[in-house]
Amino acid sequence: MSITTTVPPRPVHDPDSPLDWSGPLVPGEVVLDERVAPRAAWSGVVAAADVLTIVDVGGNQSADCLLYAADDTAERYSAADTIAWQGNVYVRTGTVLRSNLGRPLMAVAGNEVDRQDTIGGACGKESNTLRYGHHTAYQHACRENFLAEGARHGLGVRDLVSNLNWFMNVPVEADGSLGIVDGMSGPGRRVALRAERDVLVVVSNCPQMNNPCNDFNCTPLRMIVTRP
Amino acid sequence: MTTGRLGAEGLANVGQARADARGRASVSDWMPYLPANTTPYPPDGVDPDTLTWAETVAPGGYTHLRVARGTRLRLEDVDGEACASVLVHNAAQPGERLNVADTQKIPWQAYLGAGHPLLSGDGRVLATIVADTSGRHDAFCGASSDAWNEAKYGDATAEGPSPSGHALLRLAAARHGLESRDLPPAVSFFKGVRVAADGALEWTGSAGPGRSVDLLAELPLVVLIANAPHPRDPRPDYVAGPLRVHAWRSRPTGLDDDVAAATPERERAYRNTIAYAGLAGL
């Protein structure tokens, strides 16, 4: 259906942007294969030992991501435990994604980006007013996606914690300066996450247009679950 | 007839038990001091009669405070071995709580220090670090988890020899109707880490005894504090020291104050906070 609307324009990629839908990063029977539109949310349960490949279809598109133990969502991804346990703030192949109880939820089984982020957090309508000004308060944001998608699983504000940002680049410089800078990904690059137990994965395809986390060009994601 | 460890002259009736219990009144190295102006350790430069809380938290202990907007809180690392893992929640709506990612990202600075705001995920300042004589802090690693302490020390329980920070925060949170899901990553004061170019954490540890941090409550807060070793503390033993906590009446940050005027992001954060507090009558 084509309508005219008075809603302010929503960000979407340039129609000429190259898109590479790629494929699973690890072999196995494909048990799920879904596309996530720009600005949209996604969730799914990845069974223990299955592998979730996330494809950065358009390149440098931040996939904000939270993880919960599927059988008890009070146990959830903890950026702090993940960092403390491995002694490094960046996420790379081999990183064990741990819960607030320090236990493994998933592990990075494959990765085509130099380093992935878990210190940059998610954008929100409210935090956008701090970072960019109150003129951005009307814009959609990852926190909106997490709240809307989380509600489908009984999750609310108490369940929003520091998240992962696949394909986003947040360096910490020598003087402690920290910020979102140009990405190191590209069309078709992937990350693969092996579930260490049944895990609920909630993703926000980031709609942010005020910093380089999406290369100012919101593109789709592809989510593929394979069973070895 | 029952017989206790104290024998024939023991506590067989309520009168004897009551007299015995009352005879146990004493002091310990870790205790609250009430009223607060009776603290043996009044903070420098503070009129003791303005104090609203005074306490020494035991090594491996915890505390939890419900504080008014405008309360100033001083945490002191008495012997250089304290590690205060702190969470703050908006007491009026505890779904709003410390967000370490926003606390680092919005000021464009990973390392905490004087003037740094502790931000919620809702675009507001929960507390401001208004003074800091330590400079050794960490907003990356959070409080130690049960699994970490079990692996490192063999036990993580609050009643054991090596309580985890998370076990202590759970107990502190429970006093305010809060549960595990209300405990996001915490910030830790008095034990520092730095990030190397490859992302590796470098331990900077303690700045020594007698260092302090002052937090100013910008909203009515629930403050949860665990005093347990930092998870990256390289020492194999469980080393924690006493943590002193004093609170007194002050005033919240205004838009003309230096910490608010420092950067455009901080100025807007305080603007949001002041507008919210005014609208809600806080």
C-alpha cells in the first residue's frame, strides 16, 4: 500500500547502496533465515549449540543486541562480566558472552570485523537529547526497539542493560576519550554466535542518524541460525 | 530442662537472656553511628550537625541508602583496600538506574573523576562525582560475579569468606524491593583499570589510604554499595578494607554550576534532570 504521510521522514539507505546478503558464517542445516528491515527490531530463541550468523548487509550498520537465558530472563547478558572475565573491552573471535551471573550465554565462533563493541551502549530518545540536542527527541531509537520487542517476551525497562553493538566501532583512546567513530565493517561482513545454552536474542537494527554508527545510511540485517 | 553452652549459670529464662543481650552493647570497627553527628570520623570541612548518615562498612560487607535530592555522600577508602561497587536508582521510579554505557559515552570519557556525571538510561543525571582524591576507578568491569569468586576464591556467598560484589548487591537491593534484574553493571571506586590500545585492561589498583570520592544526589536515590575486591585485582587472596560512608545535606547542581556548564552534553543532562524534578515535585 502506498500512502502519503505527515510523519517526519524515517531514515533509510540510499537506493543505490550496495547490499550483500551473504550467507551463514559456519556450516550447518539452516533452521532460521530472516531479514530485519532498517530501523526495525528482531528477536528469536537460539537453541543450545546452534549458531546465529548476523550479516551486516549494507556495511557498518549497527546491530544493537541483548541476550537473555531463555528459561530465566533474570539471567541476561552482562557487558561488565564479559569484559572483566576476558580482561579486554573489545569483542573478538573467542570472546565468551557472559551473563550477570558470570556464566556463558554465547561465544563468538566467527567474526569478520577487527573488533566488535560492547561499551557504547544503545541510543535512546532521551540520551539523544543529551548527545545531539532536544530537536532529536522525536526520532526513533534502539531503546524504543528494545522496549517494544522485549515486551513481547515479558521484558521491560528493568531488563535493559549495557548491550552489544555488532559492526559498531567504539575506541578508547589513551586519555580515556571514548566515542563512536567510523566503522570497520562492510557489506556482507558477518559475526557468528554459538549458543552455550538456549538464548533469547533481541536485536535493534539501529535507526541512529546523528553519528557514524550506521554510516548515516540505515540498511537491513540478515539473521541466520544454523544447526551443526 | 535445657542447658546451653553457658551451663548452670546460663540463660534458661527470658530475664537472664535479656540481661545477657543488653550486656553485649559495644562498638565494632564496622558499624553505623547514630545519630550521624556522633561519628568518630567527621569528614573534613563538614559541620557534623548537617550529617544525615555515618557508617563504616566491613570488608566484604555492603550498605544501602535512601537519600534525598541534594544529599552529598562521601565514600572514604580508609586503608587503601576498599573497593566500593556502586549502583544508583531513581527512588521515585527505580526502573531508572545507573547506565554505565551512557555514563562513559555521553561525556566522551571512559575514566571517572571529579565533575563526571553518573547518568541513567533516561537522559538524566542521577548523581555527580563532585570531588575525588583517588582517581583510581572503573566503569568497565562491574562488581564481581558469583561465578568469578567461586572460580577465584572457591566461594561467593555473602556469609562466606569471599562474598561476591553481586551477592552483596542482591542483598542490598532486596531491602528496597529490588531484584537481580534491577542490578545493571556497577561502577567501582578506589580500584582502577586503564584500557590499552588493543583493548586489554591494565590494573592501576589503589591510590592508597585515606582517599575519598564525593557523590551529589541529583534526584532522590536508592544507593547500593558493595565493598568487595575488584574482579581484576591480581592478588590471589581476598583483600578488602573498611569503607567509610558519610552523608550530609547539600543542594543539587544548578545550571550555573561549573559541572553543568562544562560541556553541551552535560548542560542538557542537568536541564533534563532539573525539569523532571520540578515537574514531579521532587
